[in-house]
Amino acid sequence: MNPGNASQNKLSPATAGYVMAATVAVLFNTALAWIKDSSPALNNFMKSLTGHHWTTHGLADLILFLVLGMVFSKSGMAEKMDSGRLITALIAATAVAALGLGLWFAFV
């Protein structure tokens, strides 16, 4: 791949859409972990849906990822973004989420 040729560095609509969806899903996962751990009522509700709150949590993450991936892929919004920016956003979201969850479980 020639880094100087922008057309070769362009992601397909589906790839771009799902990279953007993954970025949002990673941050949603972190926020949901914080919220459900702070709210016994939400934690119990999530447990009642599937038998365990983490199962419900994982399903919520998966559904959000799949729905947003389809929406972003079909809308063409993610495709218009530079591939380097999309990848950087995903890496940054993952780092923020890891730090946020690590600190949350270490100190709360």
C-alpha cells in the first residue's frame, strides 16, 4: 500500500461503519459498567433479563455495535472520514475505556 495514495487508504463503507460503531460501543460499554455498578436497581433489572447482569451487558454492547455498524455503513457518514482518523478514534476510545474501567474497578 502506498501511503501517499489516499484512494488506496480508503476504507470500504462497511469497514468504516463498523470501525465507527466499535468506537461508540467501546465507550458505551464503559459507561454502562459504571452506571450499572452504581445502580443496584439497574443491575438487578439486567440480571432479571438474562440470568446474569454481565450477559445482558454483553448483549446490549453487541446489539448496539451491530445496529450502529449497519446505520453508519448505509449512511456513508463513516466512509467520508479519513481512515487514519477512524483508526485513531478507535484506539483512543479503547485506551480511555481501559483506563476508565481500570480505575473504576481499582478504586470503587
